[in-house]
Amino acid sequence: MKYFLSEEELMVKELAHRIAEEKIIPVRQKYDEEEIFPHDIVKIMAESDLFRVFIPEEYGGLGAKIFPMVLAVEELSWGCGGIALAYAGTALGAFPIILFGSEEQKSKYLPKIAEGTLAAFALTEAEAGSDAANIKTRAEKDGDYYILNGTKQFITNAGEADIYTVIALTDPNKGARGATAFILEKGMEGLEFGKKENKMGIRASVTREVIMKNVRVHKSQVLGKEGRGFIVAMKTFDHTRPGVAAQALGIAQAALDAAVKYANQRYQFGKPIASFQAIQHMIADMGTKVEATRALIYSVARAIDAGFTSPKESAMTKVFASDVAMEVTTNAVQIFGGYGYMKEYPVEKMMRDAKITQIYEGTNQILRNVIASRIIKEAK
């Protein structure tokens, strides 16, 4: 479909697609198998100004827009969902600062991110996944400083990023209202990182623990106000979940493209399998759902950029896109048959990469609760 992209949006989309085609696809299998973090490709993204698309103009960016970020994530993920995550994870780490940072904080960190410095967002813990309010990381006041202790788990870009948004409890007695967001920097005394997790998919992305042992943080590093940490986190997700959806969309589109190409080339019973109605119906459903996903994501991203943010619609993009990605990649493997199960062909990797999109930034089960509660509340 034609989405009437502006000249600037079209340029972002085409640039990201070219990077995916020329730089990512040739190395994606190697980076996946050997778990190589794509520093070289991040550098190319930075030199191409892709990091600037989600940063405000006054801090060296191109406008702090969700829609062009979504376009970039989609195309990069079409190349490789894991490699693209270095970029998308940095956007997740940047948006708390964009949305809640003081002028001093924005001036200090956003120009660096615009130039390609990696960022990360640290909320999840061993006992606080879907139950995010159950975090145990503490931040105890000590004069003009806070002393942070605790461990964050499954953090994208951990150890590779230089800038971290961390949610910690400043008042455990207040539950979720006792959480505060902090900006930490790699190299701070007591800030450490766990081992690189050995994952099913997105293996070119790094996932580690973020460990804080008496990390001393000045009050100037508080993001927003004390006690508003969960508001920072939830409002951030309202802006970034379309990015996860775009990752899922890019993976799904790549799987569809690969399946159609293979179906035209693979002959059985003397004819290409693309001529068989069973395969055609699978391709029809895959194509329809991919296009429906794109329409939803683009619509919600544009709405956010126009000032209409909603936990419901943002959650819908992520739930729908990730479920479609799993269905489309699974069917792509099926169309490839036995070859689809082999690492020599890319669709098995796409299937593995798609799975995480149903899990992070809120599992699809939890997000269905969010969507349902909003729909029910709006009906009253």
C-alpha cells in the first residue's frame, strides 16, 4: 500500500533499507551464530544520521518523531531483528530523557545519543517482570546523593551502552509510587554487568544483567521527580511499543519475502509450489496480516507524533504485530519444508527472532489485560 510518506520519511525508509540490504544481510548469519554485537553497523547507522530521527532538533536531532523511528526499525529488522535492536534499544533508553529530562539532562545526553552513543533502559528484575511494581533495587538518600543497590535482568544493550535509565525504589513503603528513575553512566563506580545471556533469538543483540553495588548518584541525575519512576517507565512504553511492533513487522516482511521467492523457485510434481492452492492461501493470509500490521503501526505512530498517546493503542500495535510475526515466520518455515529448518536458510532465524517480540516490553498476555481494561473503561 501507499502510505504517502513525506520526502524526509521516504529518505529514512530507503536509507535504513539500504543499510539492511548492503551491510546487515551479508553478516546476519555469522553475527547470529557467533553472538557478535554489531558495533560496525551501529557506526554506519550513526554516520547515516539514523539516531537523529528520534532526537529533538534542539539537541542535534531531526524532530523526536516516532513515525520515522518506526520506519527505520522496520527496515533494519527486515535485515536482522537482532542487529536492529542495538538501534531500537537505544531509542528505548533515550525516550525517558526526551520525555522527562531536565534541560540540563537533555543537553548533556541527547546530543551524544543523536551521534550514535548507545543507551539502555533498566526496569526488569528476577522477581519483577510482568509484576514491574515488585522491583527490589533500592536508592537510599545520602545528602545530595542516592546510593543504588540491586540487579536488573534481561537488559538490552547492557554493557555496550554508555547511558542507562534505571528504575529504583526510593520509598519501598509506597509501592509503585515509591519508585524513581535515574540516569546512570557506564564507568560509574559500582556499576557492573553480568554475563552475556545465551539466547534463542536476537543473538546479535546483547542481553545482560545491570548490577549496582553502592553506586553513588547525584540528585541531578534523577529523571523527572522522586516517586515518579513508574510514570516515567509507563509513559516511555506508550511511545516505544510501536518500535517493538515495527521490529516484528520487519521480521514478518522478511519472512514473507523469503517464502514467496522460495515458493516460486521450488519445484514439486513438475511445477513451482507457488502454483498450489494450499501454498497460495498461506501466502495470501501472510501478506494480508503483514499489511494490516503495517497500517496499524503507522497509524498509531502518526497519532503519537500528533500528541495523541494511548496505552491501549500502543499495546495493540505490539500485541498484533508480534503475534503476526510469529505466525508468518512459522508459516514461512513450513513453506520451506525441511530446508526451512536448516540454518543455511534464513527463515529459521526469523522464527527465533520473532518470538521475543511477544515477550519484552510487556508480554502479550499482560498487554491484553491493558487493552481490555481500557476498552471496558471507555465503554462506561
